[in-house]
Amino acid sequence: MKRVWWKLVAGWCLLLSLLVALILTGMGREPHAPRRKLPPPAPLKFPLAHLPTIRGFCMQLDQPNGYETYRRSIRTLRQMGCRWINFVINARQKDIKSEKIAFNPSATLSPAQIRKILLHAHELGIHTMLMPIVLLDHATGDQWRGGIKPRNWSAWFTSYRRYIVTVAGWAQRCHVAIFSVGSELISAEPHTTQWDRLIAAVRRVYRGKLTYSANWDHYTSVRFWNRLDYIGMNSYYDLARHNSPPVQNIIARWKPIANRILRFSDALGKPVLITEVGWDNLQNTLRKPWDYVGAGRIDPQVQLKAYQAFVRIWKFMPGGHFAGAFIWEWYPGSKPTDYGTYSLQGEPALNLVEHWISGR
């Protein structure tokens, strides 16, 4: 009887020692992380209905090695009182007939750096717009994105939609206030059904304000403004017949242009946002402000006159019709001696534009 009892005790002791060994062995192991879905995109942290008046600069993020330079430029603009920046990024297609659009690492910051730039501006209290554009790797003569002719429009829009929806996702995560679904794609604009699909896809990932940047001579032809929040347009109107007219003459040329824009805004019931407006430092800038490879000598006084007229015309436009404007452009490292630069560092017009942008 005693022998049976000792066998039972020995068996229980062996079982207990095995259990202890198993527990000690498992104590050093990492528990398996439970599988879960990623959280939804972070909401924008300010009410879009109460955004400040839009007065800011455009900044192209097209220098692949310029990350730290861009950060310094953003801080400089903030110190000037700038509260808005329109960041312009690019993807490329081979030529006007290409159907494929893709990022080129040699022509832009990386996606991670672009997102960091957007967040840096947000952390400094700057409201942002993000405007993705399409550039051509190979263009001859007057070829540009406004005249693309892909062999298959459906294939082109599939590639373009992938590009735009991807970037819209960045905009949502980085607290971008305004997102542009396109810029100056004149030949693509008649494909309204494709634009409707694109805008619907963007709305599924982005909850801010939407616009499109139409050409100044083509904004009335766009048929999808009803899907957007702002009538977006660049503004490179010819405002003079000779190089350096009096400011009053430039204002007189502006008045009928501004009236047409405001009437269009009233008819559609949407405010106009000037996504780009600017003049380079050459003497013919009032006659051909759109000509970024202009000719003639440097004359910053003509540039100053252009901005004096612009501020006088648009300063008191009703907010219900005019949302604001972005100056083209702020180019990091630009100097007054740079031939044909639009950037205002060191130019006589900078003080005027700084006061206009800061609202002082």
C-alpha cells in the first residue's frame, strides 16, 4: 500500500515539475501581436469653414536634394507672416502620347520627404494646398501638358487617377486644407465622366476642399466645377501693349478681366481661387507673363508695377466670390540677378507682396 502511495506522489511531483518547466520556458517569449486594420486617415485639425483669407506663395518641390533647403524656406516665409503655401509636386509621362504617369526620383523629393514637408508647414501654423501636376519628359516645339494626346484616354485616366488618389491620401494624412485634382490639362478636360469618377475617388480618401487649376484663358470651358469647392485658375493675362505702362493703365486692363471672373463665380455659386499669379523680373513681363523663357533685359520696376496693380484690384474683392490667390513663386535660393526669375527674394516688389500676404 505504501509503495502505491509513493508512486502516486512521485507521479504528481513529475507532472508538477513539467508544468513549472513549461511556464519558465514560455516567460521569455514575445506574445503574438493581434492582427488589426490600420486606423482611418487622421481628420483635419481645423474647421475648413473658418480658414483665413488665402494669400500665399507657390513652392515647387522639384529639387530631389533640396529637403533641408525647403524646410528653411518655409520657416522664412512663416517669419514674413505667410499663412498659406501651395506646394506643387510633379509626376512625369514620356511624351504627349504616353498613357503612363509615374514619379521620377530625379525630378522631385521622395514621397516620404514630401509628406514631411507638408507636416512641417502644418506644425508651423501654415495652411497648405497641394497641387500635383504632370510634366513631359520629352517635348518638342510648343508641346506641354495642356496638349497631351494619349493613344487611349481610358488608359491615361486610369494611370492619372492612381497618381492623384495616392497624393490625395498624403494630403489627408498631412492636414492639407486644399487639394487640386489637376492643373492645366486642357485637352483632357472634355472627358467629364472620367473627371467625375476621379473626383469621387478623391473624395473617398480626402475630406478637405477641392479645386482644379484651369488655364486663365480656358476656365469657362471646364464642365466639372459643380463637383469642386473652388473655381481654380492660374492668372497670366497680358496686361500691357508695351513694356512699362503706368500702374493706372495696368489697373484699367485688369478691371474687365476681374469683372468677367466674378460674374462667372456668381453664375456657378462658387468662389474663385487664383492658384497661380506672378510676373518675372524681365521688362516684357506684363505683355507675356506666361512666358517663363522670356526675353529682354532685367527690369524689376516693371515687376513691381504688376504687383501694385494686382493688389489694388483684388484687395477688396468680395470674399463670397474671391477666395484668394497664391503668388508664383517662392524658389529657394533665388537672387535678383537670376535672369527671368519669378521669385521675389531681394526684388523691390517683395515688401509690397509681404504686406499683402500677411494682411498688415
